[in-house]
Amino acid sequence: MLAITTPANDVQKLFNILEIQRPSGSQTEEDWVTNNLLSLEGARMDAYGNVFVEVSMDKSTTMFSCHTDTVHPKPHADYKNKLVIDPMTNHLFTDHKSQLGADDGTGIWFMLAMIEAKVPGLYAFHRDEEVGGLGSSASAKDNYEYLMALGLNRCVAFDRHYYEDVITHQGTRCASDEFAQALSNELNITPGFKFKPCDTGVFTDSANYTHMIPECTNLSVGYWSQHTIKETQDVGFAEKLLARLLQIDWEALPTSRDVTDNDFSFDDYDYGFYDRGASDMLELCEDYPIMIAEILEDYGVTVQELREQIDDKLDLVATKTTKKTQPGYDWDSPPWNTPPWSSYK
Ligand SMILES: [Zn+2]
């Protein structure tokens, strides 16, 4: 940690979660789930490995959702993330050698705190989200009867970048505008919050329950550049959001969407994008080689790893080389851009 005063106990729990790299299928993920989730009162693991915790379900028709896996490459699973906080912005990073994993460690932190505060709900800790939503997909099938018997009205995932989105579409309609607006209003009680319905969501676990649960959304939790080594989490924002989540009367939110309502958001079918031409990967690489190299670097792909993959493709026997260390980053002129918003302190 760079210059930081002793964090509040709760924030230290977030740091503890983010230190652990938990790629899907890794021993570190398995151990983390066993040690931190199965020890919770009433925790149950389904056949796939998802963990569910019921809190006062006689008073709740709400499921909360996050995922336990991170995008870290498997070979690095034993390494701990080195966390660095920018005291000026209260943004958390790693040393830029690995992804932070706020996607979705921040969602895990929220849910553990909500369980501790006894906020009624069904808490679903999904596995394998990052490799295709496999855990939630299995859950929707294997746990169908159990979940339907709970009469769930809403599934709220905490797995969205940025600050303002209450997702109504993950490709197709997943939550009603009325629900998303009502939840936005509840969130915006916190001064400075500007949540609003957003129809440009991408996949997360709640999408796998839209045929069973009317309102399936995903909320911005204040991470940014997820899946890359520049990933950051606005800690102040997350603290404020968590404080609000503990206060919301989830059962008072409206339920409007019919589970058969699967309309497309218009933006996803904006044909302008496809008309730009460079839809072919090779063409894109030829047109923007420098940018593609930058993007690969952002995603934590090293020159050595890329060389090894190319060697594999060429079917060459890679000569055994001593492992080179990753090139260092110049902290005086950091390679990332300052986020274009003022942060929450
Ligand atoms: Zn995620």
C-alpha cells in the first residue's frame, strides 16, 4: 500500500478480497470459496459449485448476484495482487502487473457486507462468469424448482463498470424501465449519485435468469477498465454505494417486466457500426497495429507470452528460455489516462 492511513475495517475486507487472484477453475478460487463462503451461516453449494446464502427469505423476493472468479491467467493464480491506492483520487490499482479483480471482487464485498447486516435476500455467488456465465447457466437449470418456489421478483447483480448504470438490457430486455428508474431513485438518495436506466448492458449472471425472474439487472459498482492491468476501483464510491445498498427497501421496488418480454435495445442493432468496414480481425490489425499492441498490453499479454503462442501456432519447439520479468512501468509518467470524472472521496 502506498501512503494510506489505516483503512476502515470494512475497506480492509475489500482489499483482502482483491489481493487474491481467482481464475475460474483454479485452486485459489476453490480455496477462497471454501474458506470464505462455505463458512457462512446457512451457506449451501449447488451441484455446479455456486454458493447460495439465504437471509430471512420469508421477507424477501430478491436475489443478489456476483461472481467469484476473476480474469487472471491461470499460471499466475498463486501470486497475490500488489495493491496500490492513489491517495489523491482514492482509486485502487494493482502495480499494473495483474488485473485488480474488482470485477467482481467489489460485488463479493458488497454481498458479504449485506449478509453481515442481515439484509433479507438470496445471495448467489456464481462461479465461472468470466468464461461464459457457466455457473449461473447451470444454476438456472439445476436450481429451477428451488428458485421458482422462492417466487423471486428481482435479481440484482453487482458487476458493472462505471458509476451510473442500472441495466435494463443485456442484449435483450432483462428489467423494466419502471423498475430501473425506481431503483435509480433509491440509489440517488446518496448525494452525488446519478444512477439511471441503461440499455447497453453486456452479459453478466443475472441474464441467465430472465425467463424465471421478472426484473434482472446489473449495477455500476465503480470499477473501470476491467479485464485489463489498468483496472481501477473507486473505493470512495464503493463505500458510499454499499452504505446505500444497506438502506434500500428492495421489496418496495416495482415489478413490471413479464418474463417473456425479451425485446432488443435499439442501440445494439445500430447498423452504422457494421458499415464501418473493418469487421475482419486481420483487416483491423493491419489498420491499427499500434493500437492493437497497446490493447494487448492493457490486457496483460506480455511479449513473451505472445511469442510462445505464435511459436505454438508455427508448430515450433519453443526453446527453453529463462523466465523474463515483465517490463516495469514508469510510475512518473503512468501509461494510463486519468478517468474523465471526478471521484468520490
Ligand atoms: Zn464481472
